[in-house]
Amino acid sequence: MTSPLTPGIAAGRLPAEEIARNFADLHPAYDDHEAQVAADRCYFCHDAPCITACPTDIDIPLFIRQIQTGMPEAAARTILEQNILGGMCARVCPTETLCEEACVRELAEGKPVEIGRLQRHATDSLMARQGHPFTRAPETGKRVAVVGAGPAGLACAHRLAMKGHAVDLYDARDKPGGLNEYGIAAYKTPQDFAAREVEWLMGIGGITWKGGQSLGRELALETLRAEYDAVFLGVGLGGVNDLGVEGAERDGVTDAVGFIADLRQADDLSALPVGRNVVVIGGGMTAVDVAVQSRLLGAENVTIAYRRGRDRMGASRFEQDLATSKGVRIIDNVMPVAVHGNGAAVEIELEYTAERDGRLEGTGERLRLPADQVFRAIGQSLVPVEGPEMDGRKIAVTGPGRTSLDGVWAGGDCTAGEDLTVVAVAEGRDAAEDIHARLTA
Amino acid sequence: MADLTTDFLGIKSPNPFWLASAPPTDKEYNVRRAFEAGWGGVVWKTLGAEGPPVVNVNGPRYGALYGADRRLLGLNNIELITDRPLEVNLEEIARVKADYPDRAMIVSIMVPCEEAAWKAILPRVAETGADGIELNFGCPHGMSERGMGSAVGQVPEYIEMVTRWCKTYYDRPVIVKLTPNITDIRKPAAAAKNGGADAVSLINTINSITAVDLDSFAPEPTIDGKGSHGGYCGPAVKPIALSMVSEIARDPQTHGLPISGIGGVTTWRDAAEFMALGCGTVQVCTAAMTYGFKVVEEMKRGLSGWMDEKGYRAVSDFVGRAVPNVTDWQYLNLNYVTKARIDQDACIKCGRCYAACEDTSHQAIDMSPERVFTVKDDECVACNLCVDVCPVEDCITMERLPEGAVDPRTGRTVSDEYANWTTHPNNPMAQAAE
């Protein structure tokens, strides 16, 4: 019988029921009355700051007022017209740094209107009671290839299909959804929500799913350009950055993204092995996601080691507090120096850091932590794409996702801008509008 | 603690909070609970003539209007007068009054508009030892269809006539309860006074339909697919009641006539406002029906706390003090010039003042790209809408321009002299200053 104290990397550290409880909804759904009360708090601001703060420009005061008047499905339409993945965004958006940070009640009382949960109430109501809320325009005869079925690709494909174009939706994975399906922490999207949302989105019609095909292997951009009227690239970031320290190849040193993908696809979480002493290197959302989930699986000690101060972490304050509330320790201003062990990792050696003239340097002072599992969460990178011009490590775009190649658009994490689901949705949607304008010009 | 003892028409009660004639005062059981909870008095639910009692509907009698978080703002009812035998009520009234001699016990009565009917019931009521009676000329539903309640209250001549009968056949105080479902409340009040009434109480409930069911297309409350207007009460009716009370308090014909104020009294503050407009007591129903009898405790503590703060030793110290300040529009000072001022530190930048002013008023608020809202004094007419829609208390205030300042909207120098419409040059009826 394994327990949190079992040495090494082991499955079933906690009873299955406890793991199930741990992975329940982070923000449980409102019931109808709770939603009414929460909606009543909205001031229906003029030119509301929350709308400005939303990358997809959802008319938040309007949809909240629709909830308040007892029309959650109509509220959902208001949301989905701007953001077809409004259901997922309600669950995963860092609202504390977007709409809810801008809410005037945050300024007034430090307690914003709970926009994310209200959005979820609306979108859940619609998805539970209705079919697809939009109807597809008559076929235009135009064909578009959308490469990458993550948030950007899905938003783009849906908008194009709605306009009457025929979309072939490609992805390297077996299932559509991208990071919604493989990347986001399980407790933010339980009950297989990502897959259900994609199926519901496909209800618009006109989208053909073509899984297991990745750009540069089964697919060539030049072929796609020749076969389709337009191509949208929403390929995300397929590469994982390396640790680059001594011992980084030892067993137990692994990338966080892969672990989360395995976790998301696992039928039985109690069969998923996790270390007793887990150290996560990084400071973004992925670092928090993997650290928290390791704890929820029963790891005894979980530490996030971040090389700069906590105020510089990519994870929001809310996420940091979530991690510490689950018993994760955050050590800031440390960088990895080496992973020690005899074959498998046993210990990680870290060095304290300080910033001098904007440069990060080791102070010479070191510490060692027991570590039988070390997660790399130090960022993902774009697997280079042949063809379009690059802007640093991302695909260069102008305006609504236009690449340097005629007839090729791009959006989501593979282009510049914040790597957020909601930003990807906005980029996919806007590229679709631009493609539509071009195809119907 | 300030003394809340009230003397109304010679009727003493330990505090001015009475329960109005309504469901909470229909039975000995309820009234005993009310007195145990600390209510100063009750007006027993309206008694009808001897004989088979009235019957009520057997479906919903109440409908509601809600505010945020299902807070009850308005309640309507289609319940009739007591549906229990007269004898039972009279026995209970006598028993309760004997056990609570320090509390006010008023009996509400509604019998047909015939002298014999009143002559018959009044001695029976007198025997109970009750402190006085209240004539229900207000009930707007059901009974009015039978020529009683508001059907009487809407005809000043009937009010005067019935009041006179009561003064003839009953020797204790007679309070006439008025219906608001009329055009000018001063007429029935004057009629009551002319008939010899010792006091008036108001308002009774207002004709109302609280909602329409959009599936069955029936008004609410709905009885088998149909609805009938009910009587509206609760916090929503307070402004109407305050205005009607003030009209009676300041009209030369009725000035000085004691008033028992009714209509949406929910907190001590509501009560104090009614009393400031001349009410010697207040009557409460909806607040008790919503929260139970314990609400009186807040009212008592709140009112005495406020009185202590203000240095009032007895309720008579402030009753009626707002009456001289209720006037006609034509006497309002047109030289009183104010401008809205926005406290930028308190502002939370919601922009409601801007939307309200820009869309629906005088385009007198400027909005900068950084969402800083400022008042344009040359456009501001001081309407107060921005103050009313601002969600932050005291963020927007109306500040008076000092004498000698120039109002940028009119270009006129502000005078500290009082001047009203009656002498304004634009008024064709203006009287030249002598």
C-alpha cells in the first residue's frame, strides 16, 4: 500500500476517493439564486472597464444583466457571439488579472463581481438546455485549412464555418482541443468539459476533424496553400525548454506539459505515478498547475523553485495563493544548478540569485532539496514552421493574424502576445473575419 | 435611553410602534406574541357585523415585488377582513387587553354603511375594554365591491356620516383609516375631522397587480387562472404614504389632527420620518410579516438611540418638526443654486453618472479617456440624478454656490435673497414686489 511517504515515484499515494475529491471543480457552479445575487452586484458601468480588459471584448454588463433578468441562455449568446469558447474561458481565464481586476467593485471594495463564475453559469445553462446556438450561413464553396485544434484553431474554424466556408481542422493529436484538452489543470475543467465543449462547438456544421496530422510530418504548408483557399496556423508551442544543468537527463526529470497531458488523459488518477518529493522549476501557470496536481495526487513535499522574485512570476497572485493553500512551498530567487542521484534523481541543488543591473546572477549560496521528481516548467517553444517569416521565436503577423505568406494566417501561442486561452480565441476569431473578408471580396 | 412612551389621543403605549390591522393581529395567539415581542400596541384585524363571517379565497392571497437578493420590497394581498366569528374576536380582545393593560388596543371595524349596523357593533366593542376604534374605510379589494372599505373611503360624505355615528354611539377615541386610492387625500381627511374623528390613520393599501404570469397570462396572485387587484404595501409605498401624511399635516383644514402613520415602515428611520411629518404613532405590517415580530426591537433601539444623539427626551419633541418645511413648489427658493461635485478619491469610475447625464439629462459631466468624471458647471442644472444613480454614498454631492458667485450656466450672480416663482419675471401671474 503506497502512501505520501512511499519513496521514489509511485502511484496511488492517496485513496481513489480522496483523489477524486481533490480533483473536483475548483470553482463550483452557481445555483440559480446565487447567480441572481452575484449578478445584482454588477453596476452596469458605462463603457465598462471589464469589457476593455477582456481580450475577446465580451459585453459583460449586458450578459450579467441578462442573467439578472432570468435569461441565462440569452446571456450565453451575448458571450458566445464574441467568444465561442466562453465556457472554457469562464473556467480557465485568469479573471483576477483581466475582467475582474478591472471591475469597479474591485477598486471600491476589493471584491469584484464574479464575472468568471457568472459567465460559466450562462454558458453552462445554454450548453445544458440547448443545442448549438448559431446557424451556419449557406455554403460559400470556399475551403479553409485550420492547422491546430486548440483555442485559436477552434475559434477560427467555428467562425469560418458559421460564415459558410468548409473547414478542415487538422491537429497532431488524436483529440481536438489543444491545451484545453491536454494542458489545463484537471480541477479547472472536470467532467471532460473540454471534449464536450469541442463536440458542442462542432455542432455548427461544416468542420471536418482530421486528427493525427502534424505540420512538417504528414502536412506540408505549401501543399495546404495549394489545396485550400486559405490556411490558418494555430499550432501552439510544441517544444519544451530544457533545464540545461548537470544531471538533467536523470530519471525522474521530466517536462511538466507532458505530465499534465498524461494526467488529463488518465482514466484512473490513482494509477498515475508521482514523486514523494517533487520540485518544479518555473514560475508560470504550468508550474502552478503541475505543483498543485502533484500535491492532489498525494506527493508529500512539493516545491516550486523560481529564479526571480514572486512579483515576477507568470502565475497570478491568485494562482500562487492557490498553490500555497494546497501545501505547495514556493521558493523564489533560486535557480537549478544540478540534479544529483545515482541513475534516478534523488536531490536537486539550487543556487540563490540576485538581480544586478537587470541581470540575474547566482549569489554563490546554495541549497539542496530531496527530489525524486523534477518538473521542467520553464516555458514552451515553437517548433519551427517552414515558410512564414518569424518574429523572434514566434510567427510574425500583422493586423488580424496575417503572416508574410499570402493566404496564410496565424494566431494563438505560435504568434506574439500573451499565451492565454482567451487571447488565442480572439486571434482565431479575428483571423477568421479577415479570411472571410478576403474570400468574399 | 430616550423615553419612547407615547400618548396618542390619551391612549398610552410604551412605544409608538403599533401593529396595523392586518393578518398579524387577527388572533389572540398572534397578538400575545406581538406584545411579548415588545410592540407598543395593535390595531386588531377588522371585525365585520354579526352573522356568518366572510370567507377568503383558498388559493394564494399575497403577491410580491422583489429587489436584489429576493428582498421583499412590496407585498400585495387580497385577504378580506377577519373570517372568524365576531364573538370569538371580541372575547379574545377583552382577554388580551386585560392581560396587557399598558399596551394600546385598537379595534378595527367595517360594517355596512347603515346606522343600525354601527349602532349594533359599537357597544359590543366598547365592552371589550379596548382603547379605541379604527374605521376601516380603506380596504381596496373584495369588501369594496360590497359597498364597504374603500368604497366608503372614496366618498367624503359617507366618511363624515359614519364617523358621526361612531362618535354618537361610542365614547372612546375614533380613528378613521384612509384609503390612498383617491385623487386628493385632504378631502377624506377633512370629512373625517368634520364627522368628529379624533385622528386619521393612513395609508391603507394601494390598488395593485404585482406581476403578470407570462405563461398563463394571469395577474398575480393567481387563483385558478384569474387574478384580482390587491392592496399594495411594504417599503415600496413609503414615499406615497409620506406625501399623503404631509398633505394632511400641513393643510389648514386638517392641521393638528392627530395622525397614525402607515405605509412601508420597516426600520426606526422610516418611523422617525413619519413622525417628523406629524404622526403620533406608526403602524407596521409588512416588516413584521417579512421578518417576524422581533423587528420591533431594532425599531425601538434605533429610535431611542437617535433621540439620545439628538437630545430629544420624548417623542413629542420631534413629532411634526418637518411639517413647516413641506411647501408648494411655487414657494421654493429659485436663488438657491447648487452644482454637482464629484469626490475623485471616492469615485470608482463606473460612469453611471456620465451615462445618466449624457443620455437622459443635461450633458453636464465630462468623461476623460482615463475615466475621470468631472462636472461641467456651465451645463449642470443641479438636477441630482448623478447623486441618485451613483453607487458610492457621498461620492457626488450638491454644493451651494456662495452669494456673489456667478453661475456659469446662466451668467447670473448668485443672490442670497429668497425669491420664488410667485415673483419671477417669467410668471405671467407674478405679483410685483411692493
